[in-house]
Amino acid sequence: MKKVIGIDIGGTGIKGSVISEIGELLDFQTVSTDASKGRDHVLKKVHQMIQHFIENHTIDAIGIGSAGRINTQEAKVVYATDNLPQWIGLNFIEKFGKMYSLPVFVDNDVNVAALGEAWMGAGKNIQNFFFLALGTGVGGGIVIHDDIFRGNNWSAGEVGHMILYPRGKECNCGQKGCVEQYISGTALLNHVNETGHTFEHGNQIWKAYKEENQHIQACVESFIQDLSMTLHNIKILYDPEVIIMGGGLSDSHCYWEEALTKELQSFGHDPSLVKWATLGNKAGQFGSAKLALDSIK
């Protein structure tokens, strides 16, 4: 039975697993990224994780999900933000494949999370769906006929940088009014703190929301309206069977799912349009493992 390593490299954490071809999770590790210490430090942590897995398992391939825009044919980062410093130009085959004499396959972290949900999560048996990741930022993955659609320049699905409000809030991408500035976890926290609060974590928002704090309720209502508009636009543009919502912010959906459903119905959409991701923070590991398994068939 084939066994592969699936690694998910994020700005705050690196998560890795050994996963079999039937989806058994055989080993697991997680470490902090410590990205501020530089690229070599991050890569050293990935090396240590891979080395541990190779010493304890017979491995057939390595799959990696990484933040940034990834040329999957060359396993190379063509664009990344400073969340992972000096990441642009990184070639994963040169860094890992040659050292371990194993095939290495790489894709964007949201794409592999979508693959993970398609294989072992909420997207199982759904051929066409859009995966919307709501976290520190906003990302998207497009699954068409069970495969990822990556676009001409490896940037398909980047809904976080669609313009939601022309000439709106400034975004770190250089544009104004991007979706990410309105429906990400960061955006919601910033909006709440603009009303005079000094919250540091989303859990504080939902506690105040449950206590019917009027300022918080107004911020959450605005978030739901903007999220509904984004979901409507995704549905119109891609016409997926469902939109699967994941990422850290989606974990709080028990507080706002009912309001979101009502808002979507005002756009004429059935509540079944939205499904919630089920793999949590393991979606990227399962997805990167699936990427590797599909590539060595």
C-alpha cells in the first residue's frame, strides 16, 4: 500500500502527516513556522519533519501545500507575500526531492485544502464545488470534475482580491475594496475594534455577540451581508454544485449560520448552496497527500 507525506506550510504553523492511499492517517506532527526567522529556518523545520517521517515509514512521495502562487509543473513559488519571507522563486524539488530521492509535488495551500475536502471531507462525491477559506485572509479553490482548476497564471480562485466595494478599504495587494478587507477574520476583528473595543481574538467577538452587544451585532450583520454578496457572486460566476466553507472563521458558524441562510435566501439561493468543511486544520495535509498520490499513479 502506497504511503506519502502530506505537508501544509502556513505563515504560523507547519503541519505534516503520513497518509496511506486509502486515507489512513498514520503519523502526524505540527510545529510553529517562526517565519520571522527567515526562509532557511522554515525550510529546516520542514526538513526535520520529513526526516522524521522517512525514518519511521516507507514513503513513496511527498506532497506539499504552501501559501503563495505555485507553478505546479515546476514545483516553484511564483508569488508570495511577506508572511513567508523570501519565498518567491523557491523550488521545492531542488530543496526536498533531490535530498530524499523522492518525487515532490506542490500546490497552493487553499487548493490542497480543497483537494482534501474532495477526497475525505465535505466535498466527497461532489464533482464541482468552490472551496472558500475564511481565515486571516480569504482564499478560494475551484474543483471541476474532481480536479483543481488553477488558471493561466496559477491564480484561479483568488476571490479574496475581487473588488467588493469600488474605492473601498485599502488592501495589502495594492487595490482598494477587496473582499479580504470585509469578510476575513482579520477584517471582522478590525471592524469590531473600530467601534472602541480592544479584542485580540475572534472568540471575544462571539461572546459579546451572544450577549447581544449592539455594536458587535452591527459589525457581524455587516460581515454577513458582505459574505452573502461574495457567495452570490461566486455562485453566479462558477455555478458550482455547492460552496464549501472552511478556514478558522468558519468554525464560528454556529453563531451566524441562521442569519447567513436568511441573507442568501434574499438573493434567491437555497440554503443547500453552502456546506461546511469537515477536515478542519487537517484538510491541507490530506489534500497535499492526495496531490502526491494522484501524481504517482
